Amino acid sequence: MDTGIDAKQTERVLSHLARLMHHRDQEGQDVLESLRPAWLGADAWDIVLEDLEAQRYRERRRVARLQLVKG
């Protein structure tokens, strides 16, 4: 295991995987499949990618802004 990999590098890789999953097309799907570790089943890989996508692209709660309207 390469201990020279830092948290920022890991975050960049995970973010890139999430982007590929979010904006996937056939080419992106092929890239994601090529990155799947041999020991990890396809279903488990899909779950990992879906979780990464959900964490990165969580919908932010929209705060309602109240305005006074003079009538």
C-alpha cells in the first residue's frame, strides 16, 4: 500500500468517480467498470458508486425567504 497518498488525493479520486457516475453515458460507464477492483462484485461496485454520487450531489435544503409586500 502506498502511504504517500494523502487525503486530498483520495478526495479528488472519489469526487471524480462521483462525477462520472452522476454524468454517466456509455463511455463513462465503461470507464467506471474498468476501474472496478477484480475482487469487488459488480453489484457492490454499483452501490459504492451510488453512495459516492449521493454524498457529492445531495440536494441542499432550500430555505424559504420571507419578504414583506406592501399592499
